Amino acid sequence: MNILKLAILFFFCLMQTVVAAETKPTDKQTAAPVKNQANPVKAPVPAEKKKPEGLVIGKNLKVGMPLQEAIKLLGIPGAISTRRGTESKFDSVSIKYVNHGIVLHALNGKNKVEALEMLPQFKGSFLEGIKMGVKFTAVIEKYGVPQTMNASLAKYPDKGMYFSLKENMLVAAHVFAKNSKILSHQLYKNR
């Protein structure tokens, strides 16, 4: 049996050399010319990661936007409360995000943001670049002279914006949807 195994192995090896010899290029065959590349391939440049812009009032967070989108952007709220209006149709819901320094207000039964309340710890900015803690002169440069103003409040009712001041510094703000029926807007207008 050993002789038979050796014969099969010899025959198998012999076949391998014959097949290899038949596949070698002949004298008439030539290799395809290699093209010279004038522009060598460059390694891909790693993409720069954009730093998230954070909350920007008037851009990614604004009055009139669907409440669901605002909640998706801000995450899980710290507290939710209801407020009574002058009539039941003016009752509202306040959704507080202490970690973002913002409170969303929506009329009961409505699915849109009716008002935004920026607290002193708000780290975002307004579309115009205004941030909490700036001097009030920066607000005037961006929004113009307020319609009315006292030591603690600057009113821009046409824009639906009310800025709270302390020692001439911006410490809080409210932004309301146009013709908002929410009670706090009515109170600001009459203040």
C-alpha cells in the first residue's frame, strides 16, 4: 500500500509541474505597460469634528417650533408644572431644564413652544450672539433701543422679547410667540 500512496503522490506532483508550465507566458505574450501616475494618491485627511454649537435662541430653539422637537433637543426635563390662565383655554405647561438654564412654556393642548424663558445660568446664546451676563449696551447694539425700559427690565414687545437686568447686566430673558395668549406675556406687556 505504501508504494501505491507514493505513486499517487508522485503522479500528483508531476501534474502540478505540467499545469504550472502550461500557464507561464510565452515569448509572444507581453505584460501590459504600467501607467505612470503624475498625481500620486494622497492619504485621506481625517475629517474635523465640529464642536456642537449649543443652544441658540432663534436658530435651533425658537418660539413656534413643535414642542416635541424642543423636548428632543433638550432631553429629559427637571420639572413640569401647569399654570392657570385667565380662562381655561389659556392654561399653560412649563417644562423646566435646570441643567440648560431654560424653561419652555406651551399653552395647554397646543403642540408648539409659546414662550422661552432663559434663566441666569443659561449657557447658550441668542442668534445675534447675545449671552447672559453681557452689558446691556451689547443688547442695544444688536436689537436697538427698547420700546420701554427701567432699571430692571427692557421691553421689545414688537419682537416679543423682554430682558431682565441687574446692575446694567443681562441676567434673564423671555421670548414670546407673536400675539401670545400665555399669561406671563400679558403680564409683561402690562408691566
